[in-house]
Amino acid sequence: MITNISCKRLLWMILAVFGSFQFAISQNSNDAKEVTTTYYVKNAFVVQKPGIVLSNTSILIKDGMIKSVGPNIPIPFDAEVIDADSMYVYAGFIDACSHAGVAKKENKDRPKVDNPGNPPKDLAGITPQYTVRAAISDKLDKSMGELRELGFGFVHVVPRGRMLPGQGSVLSTGDLNPSASIIKENVSEFAQFKSARGMFPATTIGVMSQFRDLIKNATYSNNYKAAYGLNPTGLERPKHSEELAALYPVVEKKMPVFFYTPKVKDVNRALILQNELGYNMVLTGVLQGWPLMSSITASGNAVVLSLNLPEEIKDEKDDVDNEEDDKKGDKKSDENEGEKNEDESDVEKVEGDKKDEKKEKPKKKKKPEKEDDPETKMLKERKMKSHDEYVSQAAMFEKQRVNFSFSTLDTKTKDIRNNLLRMVKGGLSENGALAALTTNPASLLGISAIAGTVEQGKIANIFITDKPYFEEKSKIKYLIIDGKVTFNKEEKKKKKKGDGETVELAGTWSYEVEIPGESQSGTMVIEGSGDNLTVSTDSSAEPGDFMDGSNINLDGSTLSFDISIDGMTYSISVDFDGESFEGTVAVGEFGTFPMTGTKKPE
Amino acid sequence: MKKYILSLCAMMIAFTVTAQETGSILIKNGTVLTITDGVKENTDVLIKNGKIEKIGKDLTADRSTQVVDAKGQFVMPGIVDAHSHIALETVNEATNPVTSEVFVGDGLDPQDVGIYRALAGGVTISHAMHGSANAIGGECETIKHRYGTWDPDDLRMKNAPRTIKFALGENPIRVHGEGRNITPSTRMGVEQVFRSAFSEAQLYKKSWTDFNTKKTKTPPHYSRRMETLVDILDGEIIIHCHSYRADELLMLMNVLEDYGVSRLCFQHVNEGFKVAPELAKFGAGASVFSDWWAYKFEVYYSTAYNAAILVRNGVVTSINSDSGELIRHLYHEAAKTQRYGDLTDNEALRLITINPATQLGIGDRVGSIEKGKDGDIAIFSAHPLSVYAIPQMTIVDGIVRFDISNDAQDMRIDIDPEEKFDDTFINLNAEDEERCMQDVYSELFLGETSQSHAGHKH
């Protein structure tokens, strides 16, 4: 590889090490007409519902539905056969509450109102009449696609906003336009303790008060309307209010309030309001609910736990472990662990003369140079304990026999799977986790007839993994949404030039960097397999000059790395999405420039 | 895995230790400052299931009852603070001159370590108040310092009378008049806000009476703001009014007289000494600082003799903290009335026990060591009015909530696993900011902070 290149030109030299790459969204499923709408999943382990695994079972999919599930189904002549021998089939997950597909509102300046004590309802965040249909973007955006790639087949999407943003609907994650994706509309009223900015309600206590006012007035107004409907003679014509009318189904207990209650105080406040006002409620996005476990179970409310978790504090935990174990004199396991760690880091060093410093740093941390003072040590232990409580919350709810679901609100997509695995490690049963992602949310959202299990007659939103889902290295091989294969990892593999099994992105890519006034382009070649992929790039200025990079880091679908040329560092961060990627290149003091790329046909 | 199971077990235990639990405890051989029945040397106090059962010599209790030896120590009723903002997440809903619809009890924060610090000063009850941004602020909550709970409901003192915050003078004028150019821009305007609000509430009440008696058929618009004001007119809520100047004290009493409202306690009341007989005649309480003033223009004409003058004129007087720091040594603050005003020991102690309890409408339940009252006790190493006194133990409903011999370094309840240690130390050591005007600047004037407004914000 050539390293001596003039820095006067901006040359984009990219070298990367890829981990195995799971994201590959077919963007074109709408464009090409399907050859067939009949699929036959052959000889798989079918996880029909939590706890029920059917071996050597096949699934026939037709017209977007699961036609049959069983051991000896005949293969129709027009079926595309998916050989799923030794693979596992799961019902598409159901996200019980999410903002996926709903564009974030821009953080505009605080709106000016004449009377902050009585502002217009929409500015105050009181828009219960809004529907999510109007809020979701024309074409389902990336966040929905990302959830789909994780195995989610259905998402209960609620609008963004403040205290009462509007009503939520259940969408299929198929790559259709939003209107066609809605499978059940206006199933919920979304609520949160989010105050307005600089106007009433500007505080939590204002929100609480306003909520009471609204529900009370909706009740009076609803009753009066009913009385007027029976006999209007001599009665003043009812005044119409969009906001109150939208709350009629809530006060009639026909529509539940999905109250966003991440922390223990939110839970308490939501329970207080519900006790006073009496409506159906779902505690939603619960991140820290265990301290009020008895109140929650006594309330009988449905619970949607957050899939978010505090950042993992693994390293510090190991430290604490070691210290604790030392005290106990139980050194054997500890030593083994230590050896293993060192072995691993050795391996990395051998492999990684090209590898970054970044990855080595955390290893160094593991052996603190000096012991923590008692105060720091105590604080670390408390943090660790708290961390463990968050992680084992789901297990605690399971133990209390609460039927809970999961929500991705506030959860980074790339953390979802790992957080699930952490919760399982924290004591949640695999079946419990599966139920919280399938059957429980299906019944919560009233879609059990069409979703939640791999059974005849349900919408064909399923995914197929190479290993049982909760095994660490399990990967999704096929994704069938709305009866169509939207992701086929096996096929992608065949396209590669006989690389190792785990190669996903190997190939030749073209890239472009937009610099004001000009545009740089070049070629990027990805080679290798598994954790040992390499990428080299040249530029149109000097074709054929390939360069290596450093500080390579793959986080979900985002790859970041640096290349240094003549003392100048180019920091590249790109996000892969199927056959394309986009991101940025930061060039020292020159600024940051957009970078896009597409895969070249082989 | 083992660790997870362990922490699971720990949590299961934690669930069970909630609710408004009560305990039994026998305090032996202390000098008991009963407040209402003199000082009793070498006397025992037996608390059973949260209530004081016996006061006397050589008391015994069953084996399950914890026994505390208070020999050489002083046993007094738990201190009551009639003006505080601890355990609150939000203090001011400053968007309107009248916000009687809000209730700070909706924003309780039982994880506030300030509660524990108050306990460490012998304080067992505080009055969690709305701030003073509005002429008519929100309803307040009387809380018992049952620190250690996650559930805000555990803090509430059940069946304590409802109270509400009013405010006179510069604060509402600054926020609404200067801040937004609406009424009140003057002290006259503040009076008008009260009169308008009460008059509207009278009409509101009538409109609902007419509807409920079927005189009218269309339900009026329901308004919590008006509902609360009606309850004030009906005598169900005690007004606690932020105030300084004598003319304004008289003004509010006149307004309330016109509307037939009599339950009133003034807060701060720095010029109360000028109109003490008038306060006594109205039956208004006065909750004051011992010696704190000159933090804004209307608070210059003040004296440390204020409390003593009010007491001698028959006004039910208390000394409050309005601060997460002062609340830790209210017994010192009470002692200052002996230096300035020569109050007796018992008069001084009444300022932080039975008197504030009376002002909060809970004088029949707490504030003195009497049979049948709540088992709220503070034990001191020396007489609590001595500068050498150190709080030893604080008991709420018969349960030890602070014990100097078992005082862990980190008493926080809610630990953020993502918090950086530097932040932890900063938070732990942070001085409590004055909170009477909390939320006002951040909510209303983007870019301005309370710090940029020099001076005290009471």
C-alpha cells in the first residue's frame, strides 16, 4: 500500500475493519413486482408462541398470511421454497409503543403567546385529537426499517409532542406507505408529564392539574351531549371542542391512555390521576418501576416496560467483583477470569497492529493503577447495585406475574437486542421476554387475531434465525413482512465471491464526498471476512492509490474510523443501509463534509 | 447470575418496607420537654404503633419494642417547619397570577436527600409550599419526613388540612407586572387579583349550585382553579401568605374579611411587629425568620425582636426555614429569640413545635409530647436551645429515621447508574438554592437564570 501522498488534494483513503454486518434493507421491494406471493418455509424449528417449539415444521405463506403450519404440508407449484433446516422461525416482534416513523419536531424558538396563563391548546401540548396517521412521514423512515431489521413486525406508533400529543395506531413494518401500513387505527391516547414551554402548564404540577380539568370537562361534556342527543328540546346546543371530543372514548373507557411513565415518580403520578379520574391506563415505557411494584400490581394496569437500560458498566463491575471475591478468598474463578481477559487482549494485540488504540484503552482500565479510596469504592458499589436493579426489572415483573410488553421509546435501536439479552441475563426467562415481544403486546393492542404467534390465519410477519434468538451469536437470516421476503441474508451471501460465511459487505463500493465547489469520489474495496474485514480506498484524483485507516469502530450499522495522511486526520463515520451508505468525513479544521456511497455491481 | 439473584432478593425486601408504617419504641430516662406539660426529668416515653402511649417513670414494654436510653439527653417533640420547599420537584407554576389549580403535592420528591438532612436537625414535619411568584399560588402539602421510601404517598400527612400559598408585594409584581405587563403591576393590583379571583369564585359556585339544583341544565365549565378558590371561601383551606409590609398585611386581612375567610397564616411577616395586635385580633398566625432580612427592598424594615413581639401580643408565631440549610438547625433559630426578646425556654421551643403545628392545623396531632399524639420525637445531646446541642436521634411515627450512631455516608435513595462521580460529589455538596422563586426564571424568561437576579428570592 502506498502511503506517501501529497496532502494538497483531498484524498479519501479509507480502510476499515468490519464486524459481521447485519443490516441490509431492501429498498426496492416496492419497485420490482414479486415473482410469487407464495413462500414455503421448509423444515424449521417453529417457535409458534412462547414455550411452544415445533420441530421439523414447515410454514406456507400466501397472500400476506400464514396459510398453514405443520409437518407435512404439500409444496404448491408456485411457492418459493426457503430451506430453513435447523433454523428458527419466530413471530414478528411487536413494539408496544414507539415514535418510529414520526418526524422529530424541530426545536424552534419558544412561541410567543399573549397570555401564558391560558395559551392556545396546541401550543400548550394539548392535542388529543391528533392522529398518528397525520404525523408519520409520507414514506416510513429509517427508524421503522431499523426496527424491522431487528425482527419487529408491528409497531404501535404514537405521536410526538407534550402532555397529550394524540392518538396512536398499530402499523406493520412492511415497506409500504404509512396509510397502507396501519393495521389498527387510533388504539390509544398517548399522554406524558411533559410541560409546555413558558406557558401553562409549565410544570409537572401544572400538567397534573390540566389533565384533571380536561378529563372532568370531557366527562361533563360527553354526558351533556348524550342528554342532548336523547332530547334536545329546550337545551342549549352543546359547545364543540375538538380536544374534549377526542377524550370521550377515554372517559367511556373505550380507549386506554398510554401514559409514558419512565421513572418511579411518573408512575406514582399517573396512578394518582387514574385513581381520581378513572380511565383505562397502560403504564408505558417504564424504566424504573420496581420500587412501586406493589402499587403497580395492585392497580391492575397493563405495563409496558422500556427496552432502554442504563449503559452497561461491565468493566467496573469486574473490578468490584474482583475486590469482593478477594475478600471472600474465593480466588479460583477470579483468576480464571483474569487469565481469560489477558488471553483475549493478547489475541487482539497479535491481530491488531493495524488496529486502533481505542480498543486497547478499555483493557488498560481493567487494572487500575491505584486502588480507589473508600468513598469512590462505595459509590461504585452503589452504582453497580442500581445498574443491576434496572437490568433485572423485567425479571422482577415476571416474578410478580405481571403480563408486560416492551416499548422502544427512548431506546437506541442498536441497543435493543443487547438490552434484551442483558435482561435475560438478569433473570428474565426467554419465554417471558418472547411473550413481552409477541403475545402480550398483541393482546394489549387488540391484535391477537392477526399477530403475535406463528399460526394459521395470522399476518405473515415472521423472521428466521440461524440459532435460537436469545443465543448470543444468533442472527436473522430471513425476514418476511406482510408475506413478502424483505430481507434474505442467505441470498446475499451467495452473491459474494466465495468468501467466508460471515462476509456481508465484501465487495467494491463507490463513494462521493461533497465539498463546497467540488466533489470527490473514489472506490472503496472491502475484503476479508468476519471480524477481519479490510477496506481500502483510492480517489479519482489518484486512482489506484489505496490507503489504510485506524481507530476503526463498528457500532450497529455505523462504521467510524480515521485515516492519517501527512499528519492530517480524516475522521470518517458512515451508516450502512443495504446497498448504500451515507455519513460524514471530518477533515481537521477544514470542516465536516457529507459522504455517500453505493455498492458497485460485481 | 448469583449477583442478580441477590439483588432481586434485596429488592423484594425493599418492596415490603413501604407504606405509612408505624413503629413502637421506648425512650428511657430522658429529660422530656413536653411543650404543653412542662419539663419532666428522668422520664420515659413509650410510643406504640406510632402513637405516644405513655409518659412516666419506669415504663416497660414488650420484648419486640426497641428501647433507647436517653439518659442525660433531651427528648422533645419532632420539630415542625411551617415553610419549606424540600422534597419538591417543582415549586412555581408561574404562568398566571392565579394558579390555585396546581398542587405541589403532585410534585413530591421522596428521594430528595434534603429530607434526611432535615431529620438530622430534628425536623419531622415540614410544610412543602408552592413558591411566591403568583398572588394566588398553588396548594401546599404537609409532609412527614418518612425518609427511605420511594412512594411519594408515604410522605403525605394523611388528613392534614389543605393549605394554599398566597403572595404579596414584589414577587408577584415582578413576575407578572414587570415580566409580562399584566396585573399586578403594583401592590394595589395584587389586592385586585384577590378580589377578582374571589368574586369569580362566588359566581362559579353559584353556577354549579344552580346546575346541581337543576335550575340550569347546561353544566358550567369545570375549573380546578375555581374549585380551589370556592373551597377557600368555604373555609376548607388555610391560606399561608408570603408577606413583608405591614400595610399589605392589613390589606389582605381586609380582603379576607370582606369575603368571610378567616383561616390565615402570614409567612415571613417581617413587619408583623408593627401590626401584631391586629394580627392577633384577626387570628392570623405569623411564621417568621429569626434574623433574616434586607435581601430586597421591601424587606429592610425588620428586627430580630419580631418573633418575641408577636408572641407577647398573642399571635401564634413560628420560626421557619424556607431553606434546605436552615431547616437543619431550627433549634438554633428558635434560641435566638432568647437573645432578642427574652422568650422563655418553652416559648422559644413552641416556635418550632406546637405553634407551627397549629398554623398547619395539626396542633391536635403533633407538636408536643402528649398521650395520643403522633410518636414524632427529636432527641438532643443537650438542651436543644443550647449551642452545644447535637441531634442524636429523630423518630417519626415511632420509627427511627435518623440516628447519629448509624449515619451512613451516602443516604441517597435513587442512584443514577450513569452518573459521573464528579457530578455525584457536586450534587452531594451543593448548597440548597433558595427556592421560593424556583422555576420562575427558567420557565418564563429563557436565558435568564435565578443567579442573574442578584439577591434573595423569598
